[in-house]
Amino acid sequence: KLQFLYFIGLSSYMATSPRASGTLSAGKISYQEVKEHNKPEDCWMIICGKVYNLTSFASEHPGGEAVVTEQAGLDATEPFLHAHPESIMKLTLGPKGLQECYVGDVDMATVPDDAKKATKVAAVAPEAVLDPVPPIEAVLNLHDIAAIAQNKMLATGKKQAWDYYSSGADDELTYNENVNAFQRIWLKPRIMVNVANVNTEATMLDVKAKFPVYLSAVAMCGMGHSDGECAWMRGAAAANVPFMIPNLSSKPFDEIVNASAPGQESWFQIYVNPDKSVVAEQLVALEKAGVKAICLTVDSAVPGKRERDLRNKIAMQLGQQKQQSAAASNTKSRKAGNYANRDPALNWEDLAWFKEHTTIPIVLKGVQCAEDALLAAQHGCKGIVLSNHGGRNLDTSRAGIEVLPEVMEILRENKLEDKIEVYVDGGIRRGTDILKALALGAKGVGLGKPAVYAMSAYGHEGITKMVNILHEELIKAMQLCGATCIADLKPSMVNLKSLTNHVDVAPIPPSPFSHAPPVKNVRNPSVEEKKSADQIVAEIKTLEKQLASMGERDRHPSVIPTGNILLFATAMGKGLASSIFSTTPAGCLHRSAVFLFFFLIIHAMTNASVFLGGDVFNGACHLIKQNPLTVFFEYYLLLGAGLHTLVALYFTKNKINYIMKNPLQNGRLMLSSIGISVFLLMHLDHFRFGDIKVNEAGQHDFYAMQQQVFADPVNVVLYSLGSVAFLVHLQAGWPKTVLKMALPDTQRKIVSEMGQALVMPLCLLYCVIPVMIFLTSSGYTESN
């Protein structure tokens, strides 16, 4: 199955069995005997005509235990070779480990033809994805290529391969940061420069290139395309850029080298094996092949936790319905360093060993701080690659482009900037990204994921297309920045003030080939199921039946049913509680608005008692005034009103140009607030700080005070205008307040409509009371 395409990092502790300790001259084994060892606790399989016992190794396989056990008792040659050269077993195990897991040769005459064919994972129907691979001429940028690669791989049953290529460690923050960091660097173009002709040629690690870009190593390219690394070699030749051949390749090294064009030169990436004899053997082969540089991966002492990749492994295990412990009974403890060629003991002293065993220049791939860059230069390395392994190992490690300025600074301080070449690998998606890296001192940049996506979508032609897109973008960026050659790119052309501020940036515009617009902080959205016309028609008919069965009340519910009143009260309480301790301007505005709304409701209920006569009105006012919380709330509301005004003025100042374009429409809140301020000042002067007499019952005679105030028609008009100002202000401002409440959209609409509906009778009541008192006052009665 496709999952078996993960490299099979066979370890030297492989379990033994009655035949597992045989030698390479052991007698041939029949296919029938291999088939008998078809359980997780007894797992044999055939690879390239040889039988191996992988029982103990299964639970440690990097692709998950099920990847191995599902091939138990079968000929696994085809899926194995689809992603690995046979030589990777010796390279990974060493001679001793290979012999320990070797059982013997299989008698191929006993193997049925159908057993030699690998079981394929059922592919998703091509029609489930809209135009998964458009013509290559339709591709405009690297984001298009990534989207097309995802579409194609999902449509052809290669989801696991896509997740392997595109996954990052943990929360994938560093994975995304590699791209985001470039967006925080801004360019400072120069003008009036003759840029009719631009030269981008460069030399990197003694290899000439069309421009300072190389294809960086990516493991297991055969999962994305049958040509694997050979497609990379051909694409690099056509684009005239170097290719860093990966250690964990899907094709034999010789086959990759033979795919090169005459005169084409390349580099080689290597994971240092704990068994130095294996490494020494590799170095001999690399010397013979004429490799121009050896890039030691130094950022992967242990593999990172790539959860999307892990979920596929877990899903396979659950699909087989077995426990991890099923094959663990005979498992031996694994020695550190045997996994996937990675030696956690690798250190600076090992560089001396490499210099003794090869004359090929050494490059450290995975440098992540200035201090290590200085050590690399002092140890005589030819170059360093600033990289975090594509965000696949240590999450929240910094992007290479962020590390670059401090690396160049420390090298210049120690006068070593001309002794070592510095490269950036990770996050390059635009020609402007290349320009920024070069301007900051990089010798060149590496492309890993964009290249594997291009290969997965279009083979070697896709890689060439991808590189040419970046070359064209770089030329255009250089012309617009006033640079005619790579040497013209200087640090003065970039602004780094935002580089170290790790904040959200504008999302990359979605590719037209994406399944859906990207969600914030969510990469690679899942494919939405494409419905057929019959399914859509059936859904419409179902909805029509549901609509027909609904009564008029259900289809057109009233704005203020009983349930909505409860919802409104709950929302008001939650809104008040959520903002009561807020210190932000918006939070203060929200808090004071809710408090004032409460004040209006309570005040209106008290004022309504005036219709029941002076004794009832004064009694109600007395009860409220005698409450010890009343003074607190009065002054708090006064403070809230003042704070509300100040914050509103702050926001108004920021939008004054917008308001002045149409004051009556855009400035409703500002104009109405003036009327409200006059209303509140008058109200406080009359009823809070005015001379209110005490009646015979020992109560403040607010009723008499109202008659005195509203006997004056000017006060009636001013109070009525103030009430209208409240109406306008609340109608315009309440929806803004509701937006700040923690409510679902459906509930927010109901609360907004109910608040506006409640405002109308409140303000009408405030208008009616002064008019009624004026009409019943002695002055009005005597004159009429």
C-alpha cells in the first residue's frame, strides 16, 4: 500500500528466528513457507527476492507498525522499490544488521504471479476534485503549484504522501513561520536606475547557476511521482540550478546521477550514520561521482512530532484492529542512533573525521543561530544552510531568514564573511523572497517543498516551471528595486523593523485551484464533498417538504417571543459580566453602553409610576433613594457616561474624515450624543443637585419638582429632544454593542433586534411624561 512508501529504516537489532540467523548462502525458501509467517508476532516478507524477518522492527517502523505488518507473508518488492532503492537497506543497517534480519533467498518459481503485484489503496474518484491538474500553462505562482499537487495527490489516493510532504512538527507554527517571516520584511526600492538589462548569474559552492537558487533535499520523492529524484535532476538541468541529492532517496544513487545532463553538477545531503564505516563507504561513492559539496544535516538528532503524518499511521493500525503490544513480546530495546541514519551523538569533533576521509567541501545544513554559524566558520566549513528542517522538527524555532541578519553580523565582526557561504532554506515562495535573502547577505536560497509539490503535480517539467517562475519574479523585483546584478542587492534595500515581531500577517491570497479559501491558522483545508445534481435536487425536495409542513408561526416567528426575552436578558447579563473588568477602549465603551441601557430601563419603570399619582411616584422614588446601592450606581453611571463620552470621542477623532463626508448619516452617534449630554446635564441639575423639598411623609417630593420643571415649555421641548437623541443614539449604537457580546451570529441578530424594539417605547415614555405633566400643570390649566 501507499503507506509502505515510507522509507524502511531497518535497524540493527532485528529479531532473530529459527532461520533469521542464516547466512547469505542459506538455502532457498518457498513462498508457501513465507506465507505461514503472516502475523504481527511472526512477520516475514519478501523484498527483491530475499526473505526478511521484520517481527521486532514492525513496532518501531517510522511509518507505523501497520505499514510493515500488512505486508506480512507477502512479496513486498513492488511497494518497497516504488519508494526506495534496494541499497538503502545496507546503507541504513550496515553489513551486520542486514545479515541479522536476512532469512534467505526465496524460490521465485514458487511465487504466484498475482502475489508479485502490490495491493493498491483505492483512489478517490477523480470527479471528486475539480480539475485536479490544469494545463501547466495555467500556473502563475508557487501557491498554484502547491494547491494543484494537493488536489492531484488526494484524487489519486496519495493523501498519506501529501501529509508526509506537507506536515510540520507539533502546532506547525514554525512550518508557517518560514513563509510568514518573509512577509514581515519590506523593500526600499531605488529609482531612476537603468535596469534595461539584469544579470542574475551566480556561483554557489563552485557550481554555476542561472540565479542563486538550488533544489534542496527532500526524502522519498518517489511517493509523489514515479520518477522521484530523477525528475529533480532533469528539472534542475533544464532550469540550470544545482540539485542537492537526498540521502533517503527513492531511487538508487547511481540512477539519479545517470539522469543528469552532460556537465551537470550536484551536491549531496547526508544523515550521519552511527556506523562510520557506512559513512566512509558513502564518501567514496560521492568522490567517484564528482559531487561538489556534502551537506551534513545537523538539525535532526531525533525526528520531530509530525502529527498529521502520525494520524495516518494510527489510522492504519486501527484499521487492522490490533494492539501495539501484539508484536512487542519479542521486541528488543533499540540502541540510540540507529533510526533513519541519524546519530544523536554527532558533534563538532566529528568534522575532523570528515576532513580526514574526503576532500569534498563540507556544508552544515540546519544552522539556527549566530553562535553555531561562527563555530562552523572556525571549523573550516565551506558553507552553512540556515534552516529548521522545514518546520518538521522543533516547533517555534525561528525561520532561517530571521536568523540571517545576526549570522552575517557575527561573521563580519570576526572578519569571516568571505570565508564561508551562507544559504537560507525554507519559506521561499516569491522572487521577492529571494531578493530579500540575497540583500541581507545570503549566497543563495534552497527550495524543498515547492520542488516536491511541482514534481508531484507535473514531474520534471513542473520543477522547471517552478524555478522559471521564481527567476522571472526575481528579475522583475530587481528591476523595480533598481538592481542590475546580484552584487547590487544590499541590506539598505530592506526594512527589518517588523522581522522579529511574531504577529499575524495578511493571509496569502487563495489559489484558484484550492478546494476552499484558507481559514486563518489552518493550512490545507479538507476537500469538500462534491455533490451530484441528483443529490442537490433531492436535498431541495426535502427542504420543500419541511417548509410545507411548517405552520405560519414557525415560518415567520415574531421578533419578541417569550424565549427571546429570556435570551435577551441572559445576553445582557453575560455582556455586562464579560466586560465589567475590561481596560481596553472598546471594552470600556461596551461596558458603559450596557450599564446605561440598564439605567434607562430602571429609570423608565420608576418614571412610569407618575401615572399612578404623586404619592405612588414619590414612594417609588423614596424606595430607590433609600437603597444604599443607589448612590453607588448613580455615581458609577455618571462616571460610566463620562467614560463612554471620552472613549466615543477617541473613536470619533479617528473617523472624523469619514463622518464629515455625510454627517447626518455617518455622524448619527456623534450628533445624538450632543443632545444626550444636554439632556443628562439638565436632568442632573434638576433632579439630582436641585432643591427638592421634603413632603409631610418625610419623602423628597420629586412629583412636585417635576411639575415645577415641566411647567416651563422650554424644558419640555429640551427633554423631548433629549429623548429623541437617546432614540437615535441607541438605534445606531446598540447593534455595535451587541457585536462585542460573546454570542453566536443567530442569537446576536435576535438580541440586536430586541434591543432596538425596546428602545422605541422607552424613549416614547420619556417624551410623554414631560408633555403630560406640562398639560396637567396649574400654569397650563389657568392659561387655557
